Amino acid sequence: MEIEFTKKDLVLVVKPLEKNIEAGNSRDFKSKVIEQIDQGNKKIVINLSKVEFMDSSGLGCLISLLKQLASHQGAVALCDVQDPVKRIFSLTRLNQVFSIFPSEDEAIKTFSSR
Amino acid sequence: MKNKILVINDSESIRQILQYYLEKKNYDVYLAKDGLEGIQKTKDISPDLILLDVMMPGLTGFEVCRKLKNDPKTESCPIIFLSSLTDTSDKIQGLESGGVDFITNTADQAEVEARIETHLKIQELTRELKASNQELMFKQKALNADLQAAGVIQQSLLPNKIPDIPNIKLAWTCHPSTLVGGDICSISLIEPDQLNCYILDVSGHGVPSAMVTVSITQYLGQKELTTASSPKHVLTLLNKEYPFEKFNMFSTIFYMTLNPKNGKLIFSNAGHPEGILLHSKKKLELLPVTGSLIGVDPNSVFDDKVIQLEKGDKVFIYTDGVIEYRNSKGEFYGTDRLYALLEKIKHHSIHEILHLVFESILEFGDGRPTQDDVSLLGLEYFT
């Protein structure tokens, strides 16, 4: 899975560049992000602007990152969520579990002020 | 163990020289004076390598080589041609007949030795590769057999007998995308006035999800849960018992209890695709999510929803493998297609409806195998 990592102050922005996060690539996505967490990145914003679909493995991978960061005094936020994925989030009520921001800047701003 | 080398050559002096060299290099050397004797000895002693002359009375070296390569008993033995012929066409013919090498300068001991060493090494590596391939195949076979057995065990958890209830017809189907799956359907009549049905989807698929379905099925089969009259109570307990951290998985579940006597249906839906209520005279109605995914938050609150079924109403629930099924163009089957189909076929029996839905999915994907587990469960209420 191709991912763009950009460091903005203390926040690491993770931008998956593939259309789908699903069974076939979610494990790879997770391990690449965990690598970043292990290197000390505890504040992560996942930019989902390119993602149009997520299956249960994809959701599982996000939940797993959320749990992992929470147990390391870190945090994760999502931004720029596209409509089809937004629908999945509201259907599964994961929109109540994740902090979701309309734009990357807003997500970073919130994190930086914490 | 010493490697065995067979020299097939009509010249006695060359045979003797080669024998002298090669024995000094610690090989076991066997000699044959012509092609026929060479073929016989190859069968008798199974040499590790053959040094073969080309021009011999009787069979030529090329003919001998072809014969050995055509016999399954001798085909794997590497053959090096050793000849004074220097034409490229001869060398090509030698290699085409199945030889691995062609040495023209038999006087250069060092070259002969080096090439023998090389081909023995290649031969040894090939043998090892074949052996490990075979071992892998055996292991793969054993794994497949295990998986198949696991599939059978999982199948045994599915409803094997649909309860016979006078005014209710039930149908279900579970199609794992591999031999085992992460979906489970359950139908059980607890009391004459309590029928429990649920459809569960553990995130991911394959063996890990399948094992979790087994565990959850057992958990939900306990008496204090099956007799609970409120689905939200069941889901609240399930949510506490299976936190995400336990197996790094979450589940979605649509759980309903129906009183067959009066058609009162109570359901709770934990992040599962919306159920569908098919009315014979009105448009279909969705049975929405009433709680979050199982396992994500131990404090999640689940709600019950009550609906009163009317004569001819049908309830259809399914797992996301249906709407997330994609054809080769990458298009999703999707809810719109599903709802439209259900509206069209709602007057069929519930059994036929399930069948038609599954057929429609496969037709949409030109028979492409499902990427995720696909499960359907339906009930039809008569008064």
C-alpha cells in the first residue's frame, strides 16, 4: 500500500494513496503506520481524501491504531473523509469513536493546541 | 558418500585416463565401452553424472543421451558430452538431445573437473529443491485437509434444522469466501413464544475470524442469554465479553427475537447492515442500526426496537459481503440494487427470495467468487 507521510510540527499526517482499504492491503497499512508509532509519532492524523471504500478489515485496522495510540498516551484523528466512507462510519457508529475533521489543517490545529 | 560417475567412451585409453583422474579426485568411476552398455549401466548403478562420448560404434552419444532422457528412470542424471568435435552445430545437437554441457578439450583436466563439480552441485541443488517442493506440497495438503475439517466443524454450528413453527417460515444461507468464514447465522426456538435469530459478522475473514465465530456462538448459546427477552441486553453482555483487544477484531450483529404467536418482533442492531422489512402492500422499511460495533467501546449503549409484523411481512437480514461484492469492473453490488431486487421479488416465498438474491449477486459478478463471506437470513410471518 502506498502511503504519504508528512510531519507537521508534532503531528504525523498519514495519507493512504489507494482507493480502497480492505482485506488485501489493510495489514500492510497497519504495519507501516505502527512502524511510525514505534519511532515516536504519537499524534497521528489520517487523511482519507483518497479513500473511497473500507471493508471490515480496513475499519479493524483503524480501530487497532486507535487502541494502540490510546494505550501509548497518543491520539489519532481522521480528516477529509469522503462520502461513501462517511456513510460506513455513521452506519457503524464509528463516527462517535473517532475524532473526525473536515480538513487536515483543522485536525492539526486541534492536535497542536492540546 | 562418493559421487558416482559413469564414463561412456569407445576409446580404452581415454577411459583409463579419465578413470585415473577422477578416482584421484575421490569419485566412484564406472566405465562403459559403447552406448548399449552405457544405458544398461546407467539403469544398474544410477550414476550421479555421465561423461558421454559422441562418436562411437553402434549408438552415437546423441542417441544414447536421447534414450536416457526419455526414460523416467534415467532422465534426471546430468550428461556432459566429452568429444573432440568442435563444430557449433555438434554442440547444439548435444545440448538439444538433453546434455547439460559439451566439453571439447578433453585434455584439460582442470576444466573437466570444474564442469563436473558445477553440474554435480546443480544436480544436488535441484534434488534439494524437488524434495522441499514435495515437502511443501505435503504440508499444503495437510493444511487444506485441516481447513476442510475446520469448515465442517463450523458448518455444524449453523442451524441444522429449521424449527417447525406453524405461522413462521424461515430460511438462511451462509457462503464463506474460503473454506471457513467469519459469518454465522443462528435460528433457535427457545419457547413457543420466543424465536431467536441472529446473523453475526466477525471482522476480517478466514481462520482467525472463523475461530472467533465459534467462540461467540458458544457464548450466545448460554441459557441466560438465549432466554433474555431483550436483544439489547444480549448485545450489551456480548460487547463486554468480546472487547476489540481480546482478538484484535470487532463484530457486527443483527439480533432479533420474535413471538410467533403475536408477531411482535424486537431487534437490536450493532453496526450491522440495516435489516429489511418487506411489506406486501407498502414499500420496504429499513431496520436501522441501534448500537455501535461489538467490541469497540465497553460502554456502548444498545437499543431495542419493536415492530409489529403483519400477515405476509418478511424480514430479510444479511452480511456486508452482499453489498460489498464487486464485479470485475470494481463496481459494488450495493444497497440500491439489493433494495430494488427485494421490492421486485417480495411476493416470492422467503426461501425463494434468498435463493434469488444469491443468484443475483453471482450474476452481477459473472460468477466471480465472493470476496467476503456472504450470509442471508429471512423469515416470513403468516397470522
